[in-house]
Amino acid sequence: MALSISLVLVLGIVVVLLIRTKSVKPGAAIVCVLFGFFLAGTSIAPNINRFVTGVADMIGHIRF
């Protein structure tokens, strides 16, 4: 059975959990989100996207 979950959803859940457990303060989380938002508009964004897609594909091909 294949399970497909958006990486944005997974990372969003991780951020919420880190804030709730007080591992990351809300201000730091907002700065990280803004950094990611502005990084997405740079010329390096396609390279990051290809890297993350490649890692996700490798994980998806792991057989247990």
C-alpha cells in the first residue's frame, strides 16, 4: 500500500509539535517559515526542489 502525504503538511505538523513542546519558540518558527518563503523565490529553489524530490523518491523505493 502506498501512502502519499504532502511534505508541506508533514513539515507543518513538525513545526506545530516543536512549538507545543516548547522546543522552538513561536518567533523562531515564524522566522524559519519566512526564510523558507523567501528562499522559494530565489534561483536556488529548483535545485532544492530536485534534491527533496530525489530523497523522497529514494525513500519511496525502500522495501521492507
